[in-house]
Amino acid sequence: MRYRTRVTAPAALLGTVAALSVASPAHADPETGTPGPETLGDPVFPSLGNDGYRVSAYHLDFAYDATTRLVDATATLTLTTTQELSRLSLDALGLDVHEVLLDGVPAAREQAGEKLRITPAVSLAARTTATVTVTYTADPRAALAPTAWVPTPDGFAVCPQPNSAHTVFPCNDHPSDKADFTFRITVPAGLKGVASGRLVSTEDLGDGRTAYCYRSREPIATEIVQITVGDYVIKDRQGPHGLPLRDVVPTARATALEPALALTPNLVSWIEQRLGAFPFETYGLLPCNNDASDAFDFTGLETQTLTLYKPNFLLQAEKSIGSHMMHELVHSYFGNSVSPATWSDLWLNEGHADFYGLLYRYERGWADSLGLTTMEARMKDTYARGDQWRKSSGPVAAPNEANLFDSQRYLGGVLVLYALRQQVGETVFSTIESTFLERFRNASASTGDYIAVASEVSGADQSGFLGDWLYGTKTPRMPGHPDWTVTPVSSALRQPQNRTDGHWHDNSATL
């Protein structure tokens, strides 16, 4: 079977010679055995992920060399097979693989596009727990497409969403396969290593290097892992209810960025009043030391417990950044704690983040980019565009790779949530939100799951109502607003954003 690949890097960067065998007993024959499926069948990114196993834990051991600017790494995966496997594969691109061990024994390997295929000496039985260890070198400055690496003058950060965590570490790169993460980051003097989760130990190695170890209390989807190295100062402060907040800030820019960083405690308090206690052990911002327009695709990215930003964005006045800071914070609930089951479910992330981000903006009297100051006014404007957006960008819950991050997933998602709130009332809507978050905490959930919760909590079948809003080609009537009208498709209307310069995420209405 042929699998789609997107490899554009020079062959030398792939780092693995095809069918490179190692000294070991005769290996299982994938032609006569049962090789694992090299896809999880995602409707937007069908080549991502690998069925046949699920990962329960990753341990990533990174050592950064400031002279070569390379990363020597070991990724250790604990996985459980879901079927007999004569061969399994990990998503991997641009990694110079040196060795693969399966339960401590060298295993044959080959690179096939964005898959690292591993053939054990003996087929793995179904429901078997195994440990895969991959030793490799990575270049954060390599010319890869896609890439998660964000090079900086003094190190790097990572920006894996949606489909590039596997350029940083071999993995099952799909949000439906969340796992526990631990990290060990070794850096030379003058630099710090930081990752998602909490710092659990710091070790002086006695040779001018320091190893920082982190552990995440909750599982993480690969697309929102953060690992960063740089000349940072760690700024600790206390959030509501004693929540530890930590910001990881370029030392030279710490003073200038402090006004933005100081906003976080009140932001957390506001969202906790609406969505409940913050779901993770810590939160903070990472304004990594790179403001280049092509540094990464997002103004901010909700990497778990440590939101990635371009520093210059955070130098603006509060009214220019507060709404989007709320957007990214909301992703801790919708997107991180509850991850999308497939990338078609992205509207659950972005629609909710924009919904609460806009509520926060309007509550403070800050006009949005259209000069509007109420949610009702913005939704009336968005409603008028509904049929045009559905024609040019598809229904809200039916994106493709090209339009995944356009306005239909953001504002279109907000419109769906607004319609549901109009249909069931604010009290029931709030209960739907809290029930959904609690039921799928630390897991992944689909659009169907959200519809099921809405039906259960409201006491009425919402599948037809939400199905029309999420999958229909025509914009339904808005409950409570019989006077609202949709502009015909033939009329001149602003198209939903579908940027071609790679900067998709800037379609958020909170910017």
C-alpha cells in the first residue's frame, strides 16, 4: 500500500538509510506477518499517526550543543499493541537516526517518507507492552516542510501544531493518542532548558552543563508539546487558588515584557469563573526570542502549560492583546485538556477559544477589529456571511488541509456556540460546557461527543439542530433573532480568511 508523504527536505536530512539492518536474530517478515497500519485515518491529515498501537508514555532526553547548534536526542516510547505486529512505524521526518532498540534489543529500521518503520526480531503479540528507544540527532535549522522547530539566536523552541511534532521527536503524531511526558534537557552554561509540565530536578553535570528534568502531571497530545532552550529568566508568580505561574522570558527582554506577563493571574481568574478550575499544574507564557514573520505560523500557540508567543505581540497595550491572551488560555480547556479526536473537530478548539476571548473583550469595552463592541453585533455580522463561508470554506466541522485554520473554524465555530446558547439558554449552555470538559478531561473528544453531551444536558435531541449548524451547506435560522438575514452568495462579501503565506492562526477574531 502506498502512503502519501510530504517530504521536501534533501535526502541527507532524513538521516536513515532505507532498509538499514542491524546485527540481530532473523527479523519478523512484514510481508508474511501483520505490519501495522501507517495511518489513523484522519480526514484532514490521512498520513498522520499509526494504528496498531497506542503510546502511554514518552521520555525525551535532549542535549543541545551551542557550538554546532544541533540536538542529540533519545526518545523512549512505552506503547501497547492493539493487534499482532510484524512491523510498526513511528512518524518521523528530518531526524538523523543512529539506533533503534525494541525492549533493549537492536531492531531493523527503514525510513519511508515520514514513517520510521521498525521490524522486531519476533512479531509483537496483540495487547503487548513494549519499549521503543530511538537515538538520533536533529538540526533545528534544517530546511524541512513541515517543521516544528523555531530556531533562536541562543537555542530553539518548538511549534508542533498541527502536523509537525514528528520533526522534533519520533512519535504517533495525532491528538487522539495522548500520552504522559517526561523531559531531560541538557544545556551549556548560560542557557536554560524548559519543557511542558513542572521542573522536578536540576543537575549540575560538572562539565559546564546542566540537566533540567520536567514531568507533566496530565497527558499531552504531541501537537502541543513544548521544549525550549535559550538565555531565559524564569519569572514565578502566584495565580488564583495558589496556582503556580511561571513565565519563560528572554533575559534581555524581561523588563519590557513584564506588563503583559502580569496580566495572567486575572485572566485565569476570569476563565475559572466560567469553565472551572484550571486543568493543569501550572501555566505561563514563553515569548521565545524570534519575531521573524516566518518563525512559526502562529501569533500564539497553546503548547501545554506554556503558551508560545512572538515577543513583539506582547509589547502592545492590554486592549490589543488581552482578548487573544484569553483565547490562548481557553485552549488549556478546549484543545489541551480535551483534545480533538480528529482534525475535523478543530472548531471545538478554535470556536471555544474565540467565543470566550470575544466575551472577555466586549466585557471590557474593547472594540474588535470591525469596530464592534458586543457579541450580538459581531454574531449578526458573522451570520450574514454564513452562506458565503459555507460555499467557499465548507461547513464548520468539515475542513480540509488547505482551509483548516481559516475563519470558518474560528468565527464560524463561535456562531455555532452562540446559536446553541440561544437555543438552550445561558444556564443550560454553561452546564453543557462544564459537563463536556469534565467527561473528556485528559482525553480526546469528537464533534459527535459534544452533540451527545448537549442533547443529554438539555434534555432534547440536539443532533438535528447542531448537525445543520456544523455540517449544513446553508446557514440555519438563528434562534431568538428572526430578523437576522444571510447575504446571498452572489453578493460581494468578505471571504473567510484562508491565508497562503503559512500564517494560518492569525484568523482568530480576538486579534
